[in-house]
Amino acid sequence: MKRNFFLHALLFLITLATTTFAGAEWRYGRSFFYGLEGFIWPPAITTQEVAGGLVFSLAFLGFLTAHEFGHYLTARFYRVRVTLPYYIPVWLGVTFGIGTMGAFIKIKERIFSRKEFFDIGIAGPLAGFVVALALLGYGFTHLPSMEYLYAIHPNYRAWGENYQAFAYLQPDDLAIGKNLLFWLFEELVADPALLPSRYEIMHYPILFAGFLSLFFTALNLLPIGQLDGGHILYGMMGYERFNRLSPILFTIFVFYAGLGLLPLQVNMEEDWWKWGGYALYLIIVFQPLFPDSRRGLLVAAGVLSGQLAVQAIWPQVQGYNGWLVFGLVLSRALGVFHPPSPNEEPLSRGRLILGWFALVVFVLCFSPAPFIID
């Protein structure tokens, strides 16, 4: 037991370090580990900059911890054996990572009812959502003056409050996407004179942590397979109806993700690898959905044909191709279907209402294109 606790604590502390360094790099807009001469050791970072990164780290890890302990405490309430959260530290430097791939708990025994699946599944997103609201509320009501942004981008001073008309001309400029809840805070809570561009949110650690909290909440609430949203919808619908709906929702998800990926003007000498690679991807993600491999091939072909038809009718249509990676994870690792439970008794009216509320939370938090590189 002590050994397991040490592992959880060690992973948390490493993740605290990686998210702190990543947060500092996002906040100050530069790398502390790489320079013109390559890797820098020790890193060229001051105590003040570490403290600045720690603001992001504590905010975002606060969200992750609330989410995972929502699951953990509910599982313990039902006397389901479960581990403490495993935090996943990853640091890839500025513009590549946020210091972590999240956290997870491991349930070590079978769950016996739809109610338990529902309660354990919904507790995490709702707990994390409360923290996300607090982060956004604080971040949007405590926006710093323009001097804060000028200290990061001194060249903006010459443009003043009109900097957005001149600053974003590089092909790799990164902006956060849009979701309803973030937009509502921008419109109803923030001071318009202090509101930063969506290209600058990464420099505002509380706001950036809040946006990422919404992103991870929506990701977990996707009503597919054994994601939290899958557990919730399974609890509401039952085994048979959910497992008929889940592959349909997964197909829609992949269909949207792949829109605009392939060029309609085909030059096979240059584009054959795109077509071949994407066709192989579709076969790989749809094959586990059917015991008969031919049906998987037919669905893959249908999705590809449908995407090309949509692009032919609306040439400007563009999905979010980054979701394709998560589609692969869903299909091959997490699973699109949900296992049955011994007790398929329907949920109470109160839990059904709570399930619909979780769907509203998903809609408010979901960004069709969460990160945009112009």
C-alpha cells in the first residue's frame, strides 16, 4: 500500500513540475530549455518565472484532481475497489504540450449496476466543471492591463489596443477555438477593454487552465464507449440501446473529423500517400465495430465517399482533423461499446434529469476546433 501511494505521489510531483515549466513557457512565450545553441541546462528560468508557471500548474491540476477524485470518492461510496489517480507527466516544450496528458483512476473490480456506472461516470465531469467555472470566473474578472501583454510582446506597444489588426501574420500562429461557455464569459463577464485576443489566451494562465478544463470536460463527456459520457448515456439507455447508438455517434465523430483532409483536386504522384493513409486509417478504426470485416470496409468506404461528396458540394467545409487521433484511441484502446452490468434496472427520474444536465454541460464546453493554427 505504501509503495502504491509513493508511486501516485511521485507521478503527481513530476506532473506538477512538468506543468509548471510548460505553464511558464506558455505564459512568457519562450522556451527555457532550448536556445540558439540547442538544449540548455540548467534551464534559463528565474524564480519569478517558475512562480508564474506554477499559477497555471496549480489551476489546471486543481481541475484534474477534482475530476478524478469525483470518480474516486463515488466509487469508494459504492465500495468499488479503485486506485488513487495516476497523473501522466509529459513535457514537450512550448507550442507542443501542457506538461501532462491528464490523469486516470483504475477500477479494479466489476461494477454491478447501471446506477453505479452512471454515478461514478458523472461525478468526475461535474466536479471538474465546478472548478472550471471558478477558474473562468476568476480569470475573466481579474484581467490585467495591457502592460501585461506589452511585457510579453514589446512590439505590440506601438500598435496599442489595435494590436490584433497587425500581430497575427505568421503561418503558425496558434489560437484557442470557440465554445459556448467561454464565449459567454467573454461577452457577459469580461471587461472588453482588457479582453485578450484568442491568440493570446495562452499567456493568461488562469484563463488558459480554464479553457483546457472545458476541453477535457467535453472530451470526457463524449457519449461514446467507456468515456464518462458513455457511462452516463449507458446508464440512461441501457446496454442494448446504447450499443446501437454509440457506433453511430462514433461514425459521425470520425466523419466530421476527416472533412477537408483530402484534396479534391487529385495529383496521385503527390497525394497518393494521403489517400492511402487515410483509407487505411478508416479501415483500422471501423474494423473493431463489426465482427464481419466486410461491414467495416463498407462503412469506411461510405464515410470516405460521404466526406468527398460534402466537400464537393461545400468546398470550404473543414472538420477538425486533430480529432482523428482521438478517434483512433477510442476505436483501438478505449472501445466504442459499453459492457453490460448484472443489474440493468433503469435510473430514477432525478438521475435522468442529471444526465440531461451533463449533456448541456457537454454542449457548453465542446469546441468543434479547440486549437487553431493559421
